[in-house]
Amino acid sequence: MDKLLVRGGQRLDGEIHASGAKNAALPALIASLLADSPLQVGNIPHLRDITTTLELLQHLGASVQVDEKLAIQVDASQLRVLRAPYKLVRTMRASILVLGPLLARFGEAEVSLPGGCAIGSRPVNLHIKGLEMMGAEVDIAGGYIRARVPGGRLQGARILFDTSTVTGTENLMMAATLAEGVTVLENTAREPEVVDLARCLVSMGAKIEGAGSDIIRIQGVRKLHGAVHHVIPDRIEAATYLVAAAVTRGRIRVRGVKALFLDAVIGKLREAGASVDVAADGVELRMPDAPIQAVDIRTAPFPAFPTDMQAQFVLLNSIAHGTATITETVFDNRFMHVQELQRMGAQIEIRGNTVFVHGVDHLSGAQVMATDLRASACLVLAGLVAEGETAIDRIYHIDRGYESIEEKLTQCGAHIRRIPAPPAAISVAG
Ligand code: EPU
């Protein structure tokens, strides 16, 4: 497995272009399953999760083409298979998003249960319950969700989510586009990625109102067609680089990102002492030489502070002046990075779903292990500020969600390099 070696101590200074948002690109590509002609999706980041999604779409029988501008065209007009196997779902939970579209268009689908996850239990009960309310019969056996619609077509329904769920909202919104009648989804996720998917579906002929609010109304149509869609920039990637500038007392301008999506994060960065300028084409952060101030955080669904930035702010608080609490309310086990930061000298206590972070003068480079995507980003940031060298193992997690992270940070002055895994030993049978 590849490793990243980070030598700390450089103030970052430079400009980074935000990539397309992973969590908007995945559902947009999967939306192609609803259409009877090709969907073209642009601004797709080059990431491991995108490759997995394309493998899954091809497994189902879709044909995939990448053009010279790296836009991806998916033609799902002729699908052969209506089953998402464990080997693909296991590596990427977002694969559950094929359930709604397949069921809506073909009246049947089989998707492996995603299984355990490093950041908590992450059930999909709300996806299933919603589809059942739309008339699907769902049976869970042998690790698979097997669903069919007796009359062939899902029926519009009024569905109230117990909890705000991003992929749950996306799955049911996609299913409802081809259902008979009107579906009203309540207590829906308001994340920009949900709005982006709605925009994509509308350009494919869907009738959707209210995306971005907590009630979405979908009038089902008989067919959807292909379209051209350009995904929004990645707000979490952008915010991670702004934190990199803050913790290294540097300056970074992230181009392409919409500041509107980052209100909660920018507010906390300013509270920590950063000067943040917002312009139409991006956001620039400068950190003055004064100590970083510790900031209290409580994660919650959009527009509140995103759980996907929690690990990065645990790191920021680790080297800040004072003590702060960070409470994780979205996932039940998302503090795996804490143990690794402690190995670098951070003083953090975990009590239930809250961490108490007592800022220290410095962190020391160490050998650490990435446990999930955002935890890996936190460890890279820790390496940038630590004294000496940090070696981050299991870096494949970061390749799931950060496009060219070494190149982007290196162009701002970071000392970071990838050490490829040694080739596997060849065993010679005697
Ligand atoms: N939940 C249920 N039942 C369900 C669905 C969700 O109890 O059927 C619970 C979850 O266990 C969790 C909460 O609801 O406690 C919210 O989870 P949500 O469904 O919103 O998460 P998700 O859709 O699985 C997406 C992102 C995550 C991001 C979360 C929260 C994608 C592909 N993934 O996950 O992104 O953390 O929303 O914003 O969009 C990442 O990019 O690193 C990442 C993990």
C-alpha cells in the first residue's frame, strides 16, 4: 500500500483550484440509470470512488465514455444486470444509490447491504422504508436487499424522513422521478450536493421542486432522457485546503469554490483568528502570526457545520490556544483520527460523542495510519504542522476523495511525497 511522507514546518502559500465535488459527481453518474439516452457529466474529479462507480455502472451493462475534456458519458439505455454485487458496494457505500433508479425504471433491483463502516453503523433503513411506502416489496436475505414493484411502477407517496439523510434523500428523489403521481419528501437533506442532483435530474426531464429546502415535491414522469450536467465544486476539499493554510500560518486562495456553501466553516476559521476574503471566483485565507484560537464545534446537517470537516478541526484545535469541544452529532463513531493525533503529541480526550481538545505548542512527526477519508486529510494537515516527518499509511482512503492532494499541496510549498507500495512478493511453487 502507498504511503505519504510529509515533512512539517512550511508555511503554505499559493493558489489551488477546487475539483468537482465527489459527493455530487457520484449521484449524478448514477442518475444515468434513469435515462433512455446518454447522460454526460462534466467536472468529474479523478478519484477512486469515481472509478468504482464507473465499474458498477459497467457491471450493470451501461457503456461509459470519457471525452477529451474528461467529461464522462454514460449510456444506460441497454442494461443487462439489475444487481449491485458485494465486492463493489463494500468499497463504496454510495453504491446503494443504484437501488432507487433501478427499481423506478425496471421494477426490480438487488443491491448488497453495505456492511460496516469506519465512521459508524450507517444503516440504510430509511432508503428501504421510503421505497416500501412507494409500493416496493423488499426482502433482505443473504446480505442483499432484494426489491421488486408488483405493479411494475412505483407510486408517489408522502414520506417523512426520521433523520436528515443525504443519500437517502437522493435515492428517493431519483426513484420518485419515474413514479406514478406525486411524491412529497419531508425533512429532506439540504446539502448543495442534493440540489446539484436535482438540477441534473431536471435537465433530464424530471419535475422537481423544493430541492435545498426540507420539503421536496416530485411529479413523476414516464421517461427521462440524457442531458449535459456539470457538477459543483467540492466544498469539503476546498475547506480542507483553507484549514491547511490556517494551521501552517500561511495563505491559500481556493479558486472555483462557492463561499455560500462554506458559511459555517468560514465562520469558525474567522473565530480561530484567520482573515478570510470571499470573492465571486473563490475564497482566500490568510493566517496572521498571532496564536490560533480554539473553536467549539457541533456537527449537524447543512447548513450547519459539516461532519466531513470535523477531523480537520480536531487537528486545528490540537495546536490552538486554549481548550475546545467538538461534538459529532451525525455519525456515531467518527473519532478514529484522535488516537493517531495522540501519537503525534495531541492532547485530546473522548467523552461519548464529544472530544475535549487541549491545544499544545507543537506536534511531532510519527508513523500514523489513515482510517477513513476525512481522517486521512486530518493526518496530512497534522503532518504539515508537525516537527519532523510524518509517514501516513493506508493512504488509499485519501485517494477516494482528494484529487491530486500531493500536487496541490506541493504547489503551495508543502513537502509531501508519495512512496509507492513495494511490488508484491512473487512466490515460486517448487
Ligand atoms: N441514517 C440512518 N438511516 C438511513 C440513512 C442514514 O439512520 O437509512 C443515519 C446515518 O447513520 C447517520 C445520519 O443518518 O447517522 C446521516 O447520514 P447520511 O445518510 O446523511 O449520510 P450518507 O448519505 O451515507 C453522505 C456523504 C458523507 C457525509 C454524509 C453527511 C455521500 C456519498 N456521502 O453520506 O460523505 O459524511 O452524507 O453529510 O454523499 C465523505 O465524503 O467523507 C462522506 C462520508
